[in-house]
Amino acid sequence: MDVIVNQRIRDVLKGDQEAFGEIVELFKDKVFQLCYRMLGNRHEAEDIAQEAFVRAYVNIHSFNQGRKFSTWLYRIATNLCIDRIRKKKPDYFLDAELAGTEGLTMYSQIAAEGKSPDSEVETMELQEIVQREILRLPDKYRVVIVLRYIDDLSLNEISEVLEMPLGTVKTRIHRGREALRKQLNNL
């Protein structure tokens, strides 16, 4: 996939704007999920994901094609999320409800494969609890926990995305897990 992405980036640099649309299609779901996990609000996540792609397009000339595009794009999205978190008042931490529903969140829209309704409800409740507790973590721990366990990035990729030493990433993941464990044990 990196070969395809690098070719599309070369096309964009030559003036083919449609090539960037293909890049967006490849990464839009992952970027949205990253933003949603960090912000806990669908509308804000959509805004930030869109802004991440706009910034990537505007700054595509500064991308080093010797590196992974996804890491560069995640760095942009993560930084935008961190900026939004810092600017936003922490007035709520619960998952946003879907428009036109009563109490349903994004978790209720996940397709099930052979699970019973009871186990689906239990899973949804557990996911909501874990997501709510992740949102309560301090920003520095929340970011690494989301990138590591939700987006499944390697420690090296997280180090690149956040532009911090590998040792710092490991420490924050460890401390974030401990903080999350304490929060969940207190429920």
C-alpha cells in the first residue's frame, strides 16, 4: 500500500488533485477512528479528521517519501486532537449520542457476528465504560493508549507520530495502563 500511496503523492505534487482523493479514501476511516477515540465526540472527530486531510494536502510538499505516509498523517491528526482537547472545556466525557436516537452511541452501530443480544449489550456497556475512562485519562496518557491499543501502532510508530523518545512512549503507555486499571477497579 505504501507504494500506491507514494505514487499518488507524486501525482499530487505534479498537480493531480484527484490523486489526493484516493489517499483520503484509503485513510479516512482510520483517521476518523483515531480522532473519535481521542475526542469522544463524533462531530468533533469528523471536523478534526477533515482538517487533518486539508493540512496534509496543503503541506504535502513537506512530506518525506522515505517515511510512512500514515505515520505523518496520524501525527497531523493527533496534534489537531491535542489542540482541540486543550482548547475545549472538559464539560463532558461521555460518548455523544447519535442524532435522532435515544441513548444510542457509535458502539451500538457496530455489526455483530453471531453474538447473542445479551452479550452484545454487555460488550457495548463495557466498551462505553472503557471509552469513558480513557477519556478521563490525562492527555499525555490518553494519546499513547489510543494510538497503541485502539489504532494498534507499534511503539516506534507512536514515537514518530508524537515526536518523542521511545523510552518516553513506553513509560507513558505503562503509566496510562496503570491509571486506566485503577480507574476501572474503582468502578
